[in-house]
Amino acid sequence: MDATRIASTTNVDIEATGVRVPNTPQDAHPRNPEDANVHLETKDVHIWFGQRLIIEKVNLSFPENSVTALIGPSGCGKSTFIRTLNRMHEFIPGAALAGQILYDGKDIYDAHVDPVDIRVQIGMVFQKPNPFPSMSIKENVLSGLHLAQIKYENPDEIVRNCLERASLWTEVKDRLNASASSLSGGQQQRLCIARALAVNPKVLLMDEPCSALDPGSTRRIEGTIKELSQEMTIVIVTHNMAQAQRVSDYTAFFLAEEGAPAQVVESGRTDEIFMRPKDPRTNDYVNGLFG
């Protein structure tokens, strides 16, 4: 079911405040995400389920070739928000949104935009590994191409390339025809990453990809994220503060207070958010005082 698109003239009170990290000297990435080249950004995004406003006035830019972590307590809308970034939100009955989500400058919810094409360009990896159990490892990697009806040549080359980029090739190269269900949980998650990579997305969304994994598998996934960020934009939802610091270049802190809609309290460079937060609520959260 398609999400309802609500006009910007909605009578819901959408005023909110936010904290912007000031410009500081450049290093590996721009201090301010808005100063970087971006493929993906949101402008005044509001999200509803039925009559309930869940998320209010989110303005974020996701710099290309970087990792942005979305952090915040459970239930503050991070997973809901990340699903709007490639139109997964519209599968939820009663879901609605206002504002703009721009991919290469074009609103992805425009009536003339093909959602299938958007999900090719903006891939997603979910919290729980979801390979197709009836398919082999090789078939899983190629399945995204079939679903998107993308013609391709040299399937063996594609499979190897995607599995290498997902840091899985050396572990499965001798059993590509084995069932995906024969893999461990961590291997299945990396297989899902390889499947997403087969269609060559520019952006990869990851909704708590390590939450169900052991420390060793988590370490491998984190290494894969850092390597992939050299060639694409990655947005990751995580409850693990140490993980956010390890893998991300930028961080956005979501918070919903006393039944109010969630907002982005603060966003900017990860080192700034964790070491020099501007808002006391951010400081309390990243230091474990709540959440």
C-alpha cells in the first residue's frame, strides 16, 4: 500500500528546533555534512502512522563516500526514518509523510519516480539476515538483478566481485552452490550485503545489521562497512555507541520526549557528537545516562 503524501500546508504544528554543528577546519571529511557532496538528503521530513505524528522536521544530509550513524533510544523512530529513505515506508498501511527526500536532487516520492528504480539505487540491509533459503549462495547474490529485471553478463564475475566486496568470498568460494541456509548468521548477513551490492547501489541503508551477531561477525561486518564507504554512501541505525564511533564519520541523534514526536536533537561529525556535543541531552545519551 502506498504511503499517503501530505501537502506541506498540513495543519499539524511542524515547528521544531535543532542544533547545527559549526564549521571547523577540514580533515578526512567536511565538518558539516551540508558542505559535502551528497546523493541523499532530507528536507523537513515528517512521518505519520495514521493520525499519530511519529517523527518531526528532520533535515539531514548524507555525504557521499561516508558512513552516517543514526543513534537514539529504542522507539524514537530511527528504523522508521531509514525506511523512508528508499520508499520502504510506503509498504506500511496508514503510513504518511510530508517534506522531501532528495536523491541526486530529485524527490524520490514524486509521482513520476519509479520506486523499484529507487530501491536499486538505494539498497537496504535489514536487522535480521534474510537470504533466500531455497536458493544457493550464488543464486542469492544474483537474485537482486533478477528481481530488478537488470540484464547482466558474466555471472561468475559478478558473484565473485560482490562476495569479495562483502568480505565473504574466501569463506564460500568452494561452495557457491550450497544453500544459503548452510551459512552462519554473520555469513548470511554478509551474503545479504553482497546481494544488495549486485545492483550497484550508490547508497546502502543498514538497519542494525549487527544486532543479532556475535562479536567476531560484528567485527567483520564493521570492516566491510568501512571498506564499502570508500565507494558509496552508507546510513546505519545502531544502538551500539562503540560501534557508531568505530564505523561512522557522521552521527545524528534522534530523541522522542514525553510522548512528543521524535526529532534530531543534534547531528554532525561523529567525533564532535561524542566528544564535544552541543546539547546536554546528547551528552547524557552518548555517556549512557539514559536510553
